[in-house]
Amino acid sequence: MSALSGRDRLLALLRWVMGLRYVKFGLVGASGTVVNIVMLYLGHEYLFASIEGAGGKPFASLALAIAVATVNNFTWNRLWTWADRVAHTDTPTEGEADTALGRPSLLKQLAKYALASWFGIGLQYALTLLLAHSMHYMLANIIAIVLASVSNFLANDRWTFRQRPDPGPTP
């Protein structure tokens, strides 16, 4: 029975990973990758060219690219990937502060999203800089984005957009 239970858990995990939400997250991440790459290129080649130099590492450009891509991804994940949870997420649980409308502010949720994504962002930043020593900085950034995406999904699925228990009917 324990082997069957383990097999059932594995199959449930595989269904979850391959579920529509993860596909949506991946598509949003792909759009964020495009935004990231465009901002990285524009920043490194034009906006910060005088401080980074042609052969220099893209420190400022990378920070800008990550920030803009994070806002892009938050927006699309909130509107599309976890749209079914927004109503639950917007309803404060016991102990959470309410706004005048009874909902946490959009900025508060963006802050949660950013905090939940910081591990992935830090991982992406560090890996890009590390890998850029042995390959083109754009290719290094793409590899780093792919590796960091799994931690971002799990953190945001479990915390930022977590499914809250149904409080049931009000007495």
C-alpha cells in the first residue's frame, strides 16, 4: 500500500507540474524573458554604455532588466496565471490588515510577489554574472532565467497567490 501511495503521490505531482497554471506561468515567464533581454540589451548597449563599457559586466543593465521584467511578470501572473485566486488573495485572512475596501493594496501584493521572487532573482543575477565569464552575457542570462524560474513558480504559488481556505457561509 505504501508503494501505491507513493506512486499516487508522484502521479499527482506530475499532473500538478504539467497543469495549465504552470503552462501559463511559463508563457508569462517567456514574455518576461523577452522584456528582460530587451531591457538588458538597451541598458548595456545604450543607457548605461558609458559606465559599463563594451567589454564590462552588465551590473546596472541587469538590475534594470530584472526590475522591469518582475513588474511585467507580476502583472500578467495576477491577471492571468492566478486570476482564479485573486478574489481569495484579495480577501484578508484573520490578522491581516485591511484597506478601506477590505482588500490588501496592489502594491502590497506586488511587494509579496517581489519578496517571493527574490531567491530566483538573486540566483538569476549571480548565475548571469558567473556564467558571463565563460560565455556571452545574453546567453548567460537566458540560462540563469530558466534555472531560476522553478523557484519563482513555487514561491508565488505557495505564498503570493496561495489558495486560501473557503471560510464557508457567514452566520
